[in-house]
Amino acid sequence: MEYFWYIVAAAGAGIGTGLAGLSAATVMVPILIVLCPSFGGYYGAYQATAIALASDILGSAVTSYTYAKNKNIDLKHGWVMMACIIALSSVGSYVAYIVGNVVLGGFTLFLTFCIGIRFIIKPDTSKKGASASNVRLGLKEIIISIFFGLTIGFGTGFVGTGGGMMMLVVFTAFLGYDLKSAVGTSTFIMTFTALIGFVAHSMINPAIILERWNVLILCIIVATTASLISARFANRVDNKTVGLTTGIILTILGACMIYLNYFVDMQVPVMVSEILYTLGILIVFLIVAVAFALLLFKIFHIGGEVRRKILHTISFLIILVIMITSTHWYVPAIICIVFTVVVYPILCFFENHPLYKDLFQQRNNGEVKKSLILLFGNATVLISLFWGILGSEITVIASILAWGLGDEAAALIGKSYGKHHIPINDHKKTYEGSIAMCIVAFIAIVITLYVGHVSLLKSVLVALVGSIGATIIEAISIKGYDTVTVSFMTSIIIFIMLQ
């Protein structure tokens, strides 16, 4: 029976690589570690990632060749990221071997589901009117490439991926690539990172080749074939079709794997009871908070940036409320997803109504919908990873408060008193705003950690590094993506320093 799942895993991996440049581990690792008993044990996930990396080598190679034939590869603006990714991939591989199954397996399960949701929400990742050939690789792009390159490089070894999805996001969102050029370029880079990662994994644990050679050969053949077929298909259809197809497949797969890995032995009535209890508290909070906000708007005629930040406060307090009132990590994670699924269609329905525009006072059309997805999608990932897998609830609370309150301080102080503009991101952010964010984020982290029974000295040290890191990330983040980048990177800093 396991050979059936080997074929399914490899075929799914190949399809993901050919369609959207996803690394094989995104699909293969969850299936192997959950449905194949032989990949159980402490280093089962490590061996599964090695097989995924091996499958990525030829799969990415044939995919990048297919995209190259259609002139959809551009390394002119991607060489910096490629160098950084290759440099850090071996380091990540060694760390993954030390950590073992606990982090590695769980991370890939949630990564699969979140990537699927992301593609369903936005099937076409292309930036309208932009292409890599028209984007100059200036100082900002170099900084972005180095930062994400080092991060993705570590992840290629640690999680056992080629970094395809993360490269895809960076290429399209930050460097101006269209979707197909991003896929072609990322799979070209993955060919080399997967090779380095597989060699590193095999040298550290030779049993991958000596004992798993039959699985290795089978997965490589199936994944490579599937990659070639799906890559040819992707180059013949539009970007939206490719993204939507990939999103549906990965969402279903990720949800199934998460259920099998975490919920199959749970008592469903108990879980449902806790979810309903937390939802009840959330509804009460929303009624009170929204009524109070509307009253403030009416009495004091509040508008503009202050109104935006009051609504911003209510948004991130929702996450804190459901976290504080929950005893298990999966409750706030599920509620974040449910909240997004329910609220998003409502926003779409009322988006053109005059009251909607008056209430939210958007800077750009669709800003509120985008913020909803970024905020609660990111919260779901943070809660699942840092609380659910790593067992550190306080990390998530501290990072959300640091981002939420710090971002408000940066916007209000920056717009009111900011006179010295930071020479990045079109000079819209100011040093005064960044200093305000750093101070507020520092205070938020210190108080959160100290209340959470961390010593005062350690709380101060963690807050110092965390607030500075959050401020730097906020300054270089663009187009509202600080919702994700600041809270996620701050969580990483806080978690590491608390160990």
C-alpha cells in the first residue's frame, strides 16, 4: 500500500512543480510522513525531505527547461537571491537533522494548506503592468533579495524544500516578475538548491540512499514525468487557470494531512464545544468594540488615519481575544479561518455601498479585503506554527502586539510629526515614525513577556532585539505586507531568544 502513496506523493509533487514552481516537499513530505508508516520515527521526516529534494532535482530541471523554451526565465534580477539561497541551504539541512521530526513534519503540513488558500484567493500572482525586465535592480531590490535569499536558503535545507513558493512570492510581489517568469526562474534555482540539499542530507544520513534507494528511484521517475507534463500544460493556459487549479489541489491535500496528523484522535464534541464558546466571546467583543468605535466616530467626527487605526486596533484585538480565551491552539486557528471565510464575501457584497466607503475610508480599492486576508491568514500560520507546533503561545501574542501597536504608532507619529523621510519605498516612511514604532513595540514585548512569567532582564533583552528587528522590517516592507513580514519575523526573533 505504501507504494501507492509513493506514486501519489511524487505525482502530486511533480504537478505542483510544473504548474506553479512549488518544491516537491510541499506535497511529498506530508503524504510520506502521515500515510507511510515506514517514514515514522524520529528521522522519518528528514528522510522524506531528502527524497523530496532528490525528486526536485530533475523535476525542476525539466520544468525550467520547458519555461526557458517559452522565454520565461530571467536571472538578470534573480542572481543575488540565487547566491544567498545556495549559501544557506546546507546550514538549514544540518539544523533540520538536529531538530528532527517535530518541527519539520508539522511545518510542511500547514505550508501546504496555506499555499493552497493563497492561490484560491489570488490565482494570478502577476503584478499588472510590471515585468522583471522593466525593474531595475537597485539598492532596495538588492536588500530584499539578500534578506529573502538568506531566509529561503535556510528553509531549503531546514524544511527540505527548494524554496519555490517563497521565491515565487518574492519575485512577483517585490521584484516585478510576471507569474510564468517567476515560476521558470524559481525552478531553475531550485534545480541547484535541491541538488545541494539532497547531497547534504545524504552525507548526514547515508541510510537515505542505502536503505531507501527503491523509493528514491520511483519518486524521481514519477515526479519528473509529472513535472514535464504539467509544465507544458502551464505554458499553454493563462496564469489564473494555473493558480486556481493548484490552489484547489493543495488546499484539499493540506486540510486532509492536517486532520490526519492532528485531529484524527481528538474528541470532536469537546473541540466543537470549545470553538463555540470562543466564538460566543468573540461575538460579544465585536458588538461592544464596533458600537464603541461608531460612537467615537459620531461624537468626535473622527476620520482619516485615526479612524483607520481604530479599526486596525479592533482587527488585531480579535486575534488576541480568541487566543486568550482558548486553551488549545487549533481553536483560534480554526476561528481565524472561519472568520475570514464569513467576512470576506460580506465585504465583497457591500464594497460599493457609500456607507462602506465612508466607514473604512480606503486608500486603495480592495484594501480592507486584502488586509483581512493578510491579517487572519498570517495569524493562522503564526498560531499553528509557534503555538501549535513549537508550543510558545506567548511568542505569537508578543509579536502581534508589537506589530499592531507599533504600526499604529509609526503611522500616527510619522504622518503628524515626520519630517525626515527614509530613502526607501518611495520615501513615504519617516525616521520619526520608525522610532515611535520601535519604542512602542519594545514596551509591548516587555510587558507581554513579563506578564507571561519571563524574567524582567530577559524580557528587556528580547524586546530590545525584537523591537529593532520589527522596526527594520516595517521600514522595508511595502504595500501593506508589513502585516505579514513584521509579525512573522518578530515571532522568529522572540522564539529564538526565549530558548
